[in-house]
Amino acid sequence: MVQRWTSLVVVACMMAAPAFAQSLSGQFLAQIVQTSKPHKDALKALVYGRQGIPPWVLNMVNRDDYVGLASVEIPVDGKPMQLFYACEAKRCNQSAIRVLFSKDGKHVVMRVNDDRLGETYLGKPTAAEKTALDRNPGA
């Protein structure tokens, strides 16, 4: 009897794993950048060499010295996308970003808000992507 229950638990866990793995919510930007080559490459292409954005954003691909909230899955034009919020450590009210990735991590757009440098969008977001990037954390 115990063996039967053990087998059922193992099967249930195996079935649940793919659903969990596909969730775009609850992940952290630093973790995704370290573990997903498509995400890292897309983010690197988006920020490297850019002028007019904070240094911590330029360096975020290699350094995770920023504060980040867990990602939120959000539909954009009917497609699931992953929205991250991050800010400069100890300056969250003055310098923050919102990053929106496609499910496969190959497409990324960003909104940067900085009290010194102003607001800017990177990656030429569509109107629907801009709406997603304008979403407040927790909304």
C-alpha cells in the first residue's frame, strides 16, 4: 500500500513539474539573467552601449546589485509575457525599471524611470507593451 501511494505522489509531482516550469510569475530578474541564455543575450543587446540610462542598468547583466521583485505573467496582445520590476539599491524611488520579456526570452523591452535622466523606453515597445510597462507593481 505504501509503495502505491509513493508511486502516486511521484506521478503527481512529475505531472505538476511542467506546469510549474512554464509559469512566468514568481521568478527574479537576476536569476533569469544567470540561468537563461536567451534572456541574458536579449537584455545585453538592449542595454549595452546605451547612453542616457543609469549605470546600474548598464551593468545589470553582469552585476545583480539592484533590488528586484518577483516577475508577473501578463498577457500582451494575447501572448503571455513576463514583467519584472527592479530598482537601484537604496534609491528605488529615484531610479527604477520595468522589463518585459517574451515567453522565450528572445524579445525584451524596458521602461527606465530615473530622477536625473528622466523616463525612456528601450527596445521600441508596441503600444500594448508600453501599457504593460506602465503597470504598477502589485497591480
